Amino acid sequence: MTSRYRVEYALKTHRRDQFIEWIKGLLAVPFVLYSQPTGVFETHGLSLTQMSEEAHRRYAEIMRDVEVMIDDHIAHQFDANRVPSKLKLLVPPIGNFFTRLPLEAAFKFQDRKRYISSRRFVSPSFNDVRLILNSAQLMAVTTYNTLQLATFDGDVTLYDDGQSLEPSSPVIPQMIDLLRKNVKIGIVTAAGYTTSDRYYARLHGLLDAIATSTALTPQQRQNIVIMGGEANYLFEFDSTSPHLLSPVPREQWLTPEMAAWSDEGIAALLDVAEATLRDCIKNMNLPATLMRKDRAIGIIPKDPKVRIPRESLEETVLVVQKILELSVVGRDFGNKVVPFCAFNGGRDVFVDIGDKSWGVSVCQKWFGGGGGKTIKPEQTLHVGDQFLSAGSNDFKARSVGTTAWIASPAETVDLLDELADFMGKKLT
């Protein structure tokens, strides 16, 4: 049941994507004008057919108009005068785009699957628009560019929250197929383990499948890495290791910017975060305990069977994020500002050093071929479930590559099915 409280809570700024909400608002107009809710009482189908065709035409026109505005926005990104685009004026939080987005074609594709134009009582939804944007991004990375790197979140993207990637998962053969097509894979997860056995426990289904696959060459097996703790621990595939992974020393993969983060600065930031989390536990009487690692600090339930309320988790994220932002502004952490990511993990809250933009960047550099080369943002696709502006750790990945926003492992399977269909094809 959807209560008024839940509806109002969902409308809070930190729970919304303003670009998707803006497109949803545009699509609401033709829905109101052309939907025929009384058609359910009519005995002939002519009016419903006409309604569906007209709604489809208007929806497609709107998506084409937005597509043109994105093209204009991209042109403004390279304007030395930095004059804001029309899209930037209408949706101020909008960021940069690395590719065009064929939204009209993506809408038609999704309309054939979801029958958006045929609905009379339910207007185009947030999820409709999210999936249209996903399809448009897949079309773009396979049409205007060649996909070279696909990075994935772990929980809720490849497997259910807190679970593992089992051998029976339908996503495994799809990821094997990506490797077979010479697409590199990075699993960029918040799970901050320092040893390979912990990652093997979570990813054993995929790692075993890679090790035993006859469809992959030895080089293709090496085209997968695990980036843990957002951007803190790198593991490469190693068929000789009992856990099929070997840790890579930091000095081999840190970017120059990351190498400049001092240990003192990291410790100071985690100290501030720890004090703030202690205050949150006390002030909200949370049934939680602190967990500190060398590059992260968080709160977890005292009893694994107890779930901390979502609102309390998000309040904690917003409080610690704001305190750290103010502290970083007012402090000199080794003359370098240490980036961080505060996020709601569903059952816990953690503050990690770095964020997934750094994790994806490391993957781009690692597979770039050396000599300072790196895989470009327009050749990169990051798939994750957390893209809201606060408390969501996939959000920052938008700054270094193209992204697809999914809501479950089943959606990831559907997305990779779409990707397989689009790869090697030209958009018509």
C-alpha cells in the first residue's frame, strides 16, 4: 500500500532524478490529452487504436525534441564561452554527456516491449523513462562508438543484496559472451575486502565459469578485474591462485591523483566520519555498531536479523556527508582534498575513501594498454542500481563514463540481452 507519507517521502530532492522527472512531466501532457479511459466501456476498438497511435506519435516527437536538446547541450560542452545550454537552464543539475542519446529510437524500442502508448490509466512512469534512457545509451555505445569496457556494481546489480553470484545465475553466460567479444569487465563494488578469498566467495560462480570456459582465450580470461572498496583494492584474474584472484599492489594501479592522497589525510577524514557516525547512533538510538577499516568507516546492525529503518540510514548518510563536506573545506588534509563516498547500502551506511568514479577510472587505465593510454568515457558503460544524488554510490560514475541504471539482477540480465542484440548492429 502506498501511503501519503511514502508518496511525500519519495518526492524529496535526494530521492529524485530531476532529468528523468522532467522527461516524465513532458510525457504527462500527451497522456492527459490523448488517453481514453472511457474506452474500457466501449465495445469497439477503433478509438483505442487511434488513441494508442496518436499517443505513440506524440511521445516519439517529445523524445526526439529532447534528443535534439541533448545534442545542443553536447555542443555547449565544448563551447569555450561556457554559455549554458537550453537543457541546462531547464534542468540545472544536468551533467555532461559523452555520447548522443537516440531517444526516439529507444522509445519506440521500449514501447514495443512495454506498450506505454496503449495505457489509458497509468501515465509514462519513472521506470519507463529510466529504461528508455538505458536503451538509448546502449544504442549509442554500440553505434557511435565501440564498447571496450563494461563495469558492474555487485549487490542488487549482479546478485541480490547480501547474496553471491551463484553458478546458476543467468548473467554469467552473458558476461562470458562480453569477454568473448573482447569487452573488458570490471566489477566495481563497495565491498572492501583485502583478501581474494572473500571476493571469490561472492563471485565464485563467475570466476569458476571463466576458468573453465572453452570459449575464452587465455588473454580474454585476463580481461576482468575486481575493484573493491569503491576504489581501494584491485584484484586480477589468476588461474593459478586457489581463489582465481591475485591482489595487485597499489603502486601498480594508482592514478597520479590517487597517489597524492596522504595517509594522514585519509586517517583525518575517517576520524571525522567516525565521530559523526557515533553521534548519529546516539541521537537516533540506532541498533548499530561501528566498523572501521583501513580505508572505510561505517555502521552495521548489531543483530544481522534487525533492519535499520531506511529513513534512519538516509538521515545518517546526509548528516555525515554534510559534516565531511564542511570539514574538508575547512581542513588541510596534506594539502590535498581526499575524496569520499557516503552511501546507504540498504542495511548499513559506509563512508569509503574515493568513489566509483575513481574505481572506473582505474579500470579504464588498467585496460588502456599502458603508455598513459586509457579507455575513453564514451567507450565505457557502468551498470549499477544506485544513481540518486545522495546516498548512492554509482552516481559518481556518471562523471567518467556512460551509465545504465537498473533496479535488480533480473534487469541486468535484460539489459545485457539488449546489449548483445545491439552490438555489431547499426542504428536505423
